Amino acid sequence: MPVEEMARRGRETLRFGPMKPVGLRDPRTGRDAYAIAQLRMEDRGGRMWNLVGFQTRLRTKEQQRVFRMIPGLADADFLRWGSVHRNAYVNAAAALTRHLSLRDDPMTLFAGQLTGVEGYTESSATGLLAGINLARMLAGEEPVVPPPTTMLGALYRYMNEADPRHFQPMNANFGLLDDLDPPVRDKRRKRELFAERSLRVLDEWSAANGLAGAAIA
Ligand SMILES: Cc1cc2nc3c(=O)[nH]c(=O)nc-3n(C[C@H](O)[C@H](O)[C@H](O)COP(=O)(O)OP(=O)(O)OC[C@H]3O[C@@H](n4cnc5c(N)ncnc54)[C@H](O)[C@@H]3O)c2cc1C
């Protein structure tokens, strides 16, 4: 979402998005920062820095005016302007099988952002599973998908079961997982138990499918 749209939604919205200051102290005051802008080094010499998470549709003059208000960037030279990235993806819920292949060709596998997952780990994990499944099918075995109590399995379930009319890309998040039985209220404890359950289920699933020791998490 463009930063100007986030800013329009509320005074605090950016502080809970790309400007989230969690765990960062202002070295000048020793106090927690109110908001931060993350700069990612773009060249070895540290002369070019990317302003992380600032996708924008603002005109270039306006970008310069607004972003120069950020402390430390008043005299910045802008080498490349912010833009909004297009994310092209298949409507997996409408077009792909349970293990994310073409419906009429189970050996044509899809993985990564193209399937509607979003993020580095999500994309690599689907790639890893696509590789495992291709190897299995070449060996005459059935493709497998982890149970939905694991994050990867829950993502695959989302891809399969989301409403195809409103299909939207998805990050890994706790909301995708089946609730605990019995339910746990404390958020931190709940997440710990989700992780414990997921690791246990994944071990069992890997062993049952001859994948024990495979680097899948
Ligand atoms: C600005 C931005 C910031 C992001 N920040 C984060 C972040 O902090 N954390 C996070 O987890 N995720 C982040 N993401 C999302 C993350 O980058 C993607 O989800 C992830 O990289 C997708 O991986 P992928 O391998 O599926 O696709 P990609 O990384 O897009 O790789 C696809 C590759 O295929 C190539 N390709 C395309 N068409 C063809 C063709 N016809 N022939 C041959 N090659 C082709 C492309 O050039 C590209 O190299 C960010 C995305 C953007 C745009």
C-alpha cells in the first residue's frame, strides 16, 4: 500500500507499518524512538540507500518535499523515485491443485510469489516443497503437502480454499493456523504452543512421508 494512503488512514498508521520503531532507542536521548525510517544500503560504498517500505504514487517533486522532512534526509539526493510494485500472481484457488500444479498436469508445479504467497520465507518454502514433490513424482510417488497445523500447510490450505472471486496474496501469519484445543488466551503462550505443535506435526509428517532429515521447516 502506498505510504500516502497509509498516512491518510490515520495519524498513527505509519508508526504501525513501515515506520514501526520497535526495540530501537534514539541514541541522542536514550529513549525509545517515536517512529523510524529504515535505510537499506544499496551499494558497497554506502553512497546509495533505499528507503524501505516506502512505496508511493506521489509525484517526484512531492516525494522530494515530503521525504526531506524526515530528520537526516533534509539534504538527501534522490537517485531513484519511489513507485508501487505490481504483484502478478495466479489465482491458485481457481486454477491450481492442492500441491500447486496445473490441474491437467500435476508435474507442472508453481512456487513462490507467483502462486499468491508473499514474502521471502513463504516463497522459498513453496519452492522447496515444489522440488520435493517433483522428485517424488519422478520417482512414482504421490505429491505431499504438510498438515494445516504447520505454517506451510496452512498457506497451502489458504491457496486451495480461499474464495477465488476475491483471491489475494497471503503472508505467513498465525491467523491461518487452526486454533488450539483447548483455546489459549495469552497471545505469547498461544504463539509458543502454535510453534511447538507445528514442529511436532512437521516431524511426524516428514517421518511418515520418508522426508525425515529433509531441510523443510
Ligand atoms: C519493495 C519490496 C520489498 C519487499 N520486502 C520484503 C521483506 O522485507 N520481507 C519479505 O519477506 N518479503 C519482501 N518482499 C516480497 C518478496 O520480495 C517476494 O515475496 C519474494 O521475493 C518472491 O520470491 P519469488 O522467488 O517467488 O519471486 P521473485 O523474487 O520475484 O523472483 C522471480 C524471478 O523470475 C524472474 N522472471 C520473471 N519473468 C521471467 C521470465 N519470463 N523468464 C525468466 N525469468 C523471469 C524475475 O526477474 C525474478 O528474478 C518485498 C517485495 C518488494 C517488491
